[in-house]
Amino acid sequence: MSEAYPRTPSLRLDGRRAIVTGAGRGIGLAAALALADAGAAVALVSRTTAEIAAVASEIERRGGTAEAITLDVGDYDRCAAVLGAAGPFEILVNNAGTNRPASFLDVSAGDYDAVFALNVRAAFFVAQAVARRMVEVGRPGSIINMSSQMGHVGGPGRTVYCATKHAIEGLTKAMAAELGPKGIRVNSLCPTFIETPMTAPFLADADFRAFALAKIKLGRLGHLEDVMGGVVFLASDASALMTGAALMLDGGWTSTS
């Protein structure tokens, strides 16, 4: 084939090391499987050993490589030490997060602090620890901050969650500006409501489910498989010129007001 013709960038991740936080269930689990299926060696991080051990076993059953790291990402000192020793990685899926829906007038300081501590503070310092090792060894990489459609709009009963995800969008852009010259790309992934253990309680409410479906232009809730391709795309050379951007997987929620 003539060198005058371009070659399609690969979505394969063979030879690369990835780390996924909150990897024991839901979107984190799906991200870990997707990266492993694409050839990456994946480190799975969660506070719950049994969950990540099960995911690691499934990855190995599929012929992939995985390790389980039991870690509370909210413990800054231990997190920095463990991730520094475990790295360097070329890929981070910064996924650990939570939500405590409540009316704005009823949000407690405790709930506010808990959601911000995990969704923003922990995400910030996990990314810092992983990026530091990338820079130390001069290794390019891709950091994927798990955001949400709620990082781009508002939603009733989700003032705290929306605030944290808008923060992640700003963090992503600032990180991209600073780390780009070092060869590290930083993007956010923004799903709509995906049917997971975290979303199950409020999707069980018929009125809320109807509200969500009315907003999603494709007329259905998301499935874990809907997120997996986006994770691989952002991790791979197929998105080599993409940084500081938000990849919307929202079924069209944010396409109109």
C-alpha cells in the first residue's frame, strides 16, 4: 500500500496498562472489561475486594490480564502511595463516584460533603497520582474522567451531583491544557442514565423513569454496552487529537433544552 494513503488508527490497546477506579460494578466494571477486551492489562480499583476479584477473574477467563487493588480512593495518602507504586499506567478511567439525590432545600451538609469528597476531591487526586507517574517516566497517556450529561445541564433533585459533574468538566479542560504538552490527553465521558446498581433505586420510580425517557431522544435508557465503545475510543489512538473535550453518550438529552 502506498504511503500516500492514510491508515486507520487502531482501537487496540495491546501492550498498554490501564487502571479503572470503581471497577467492581456498573460503568467501572464495563470500562474494565472493554479495555481488557481491547488488549490492555487492567488494574481494578475498589474498596470491595470480592467485586473486583470477580471482575478480574472474568477478564482472565476471556484471555486478558487483570489485577485487583483494594483501595479507598478517598484516602489521599494511601491512594498516592499505592497508585504511585502500581504505576506507571498509560490509561486511567477515573470512574469512582456516587450520588445522593435530594431536593435542593433538603440537602444536608453531610450528603454534600460525601458526594463532593468522592466525585471531585478523590477524582482530582487519583488523576494527579496517575499523571505524576506518567510524567516521571515520560510516558504519554489518556485520562478519562467519568462525568455525566448532568455536567452539562441541570436536573431536579440533583443539585449536588450536577455541581460535582460541572466541576469535573472544568477540571478536565484545565488538566488537558496543562498536561497536553507532556503528551497526556484528558477527556470526559458523559453518559445519560445507564441501568446500573447505582441508578436502579431511582429508575424504579415510575414517574422519574418516564421523566428520563422523555428527555432521551433515542427513547431508551442506556446499557453498559453503550459506554464501552466510548471508553475504548478515548483510550486509543483513534482519539489521538482529542483532549479537553466531552464525549456525550446521552441519547440526545443535551441536544435541546
